[in-house]
Amino acid sequence: MDHDQALSALHSGDLVEAIVKPADDANGWVLIFLTRSGEQVIYSGHTGTEKVYHRLDQATEIAREIGFHNIRVEEEF
């Protein structure tokens, strides 16, 4: 889901939560959205490639720009 799709989905009530967690395949963080139906959708660029952020602050800033006030950060230990 790219930026414009995420904005639209949040405003229509289809997205209920933003989650930031470590990327599986890279050194960094990914942004995931939780839909009303419980599906997790990864934030991507316009090309459909998942966006990986090197700093946690970068990922949370994008979630706030989209309109999320609270962002959950998940990290496994």
C-alpha cells in the first residue's frame, strides 16, 4: 500500500493501526498497517516495493504524516 492509498484507506476507516517493526530482509524498519478486517498490509513505494527505513524515527514520521496519532513499535528479543 503506497502513501496515497494509505491516506485514502485511513480516512475511509479501513486502517485501524500503524505498526513499525524490524525488517525481515534488511537492516531497518518497516511500516505495516492493520486493516479493519485484521489483515496486515505493508507500506510500499509507488512501485510496490516495501519501504525500509534505517531509523525508527523515519518510519514513525511517515505514519504520522499519513494521519496516525499512535504508532505501535514491535521488536522481538
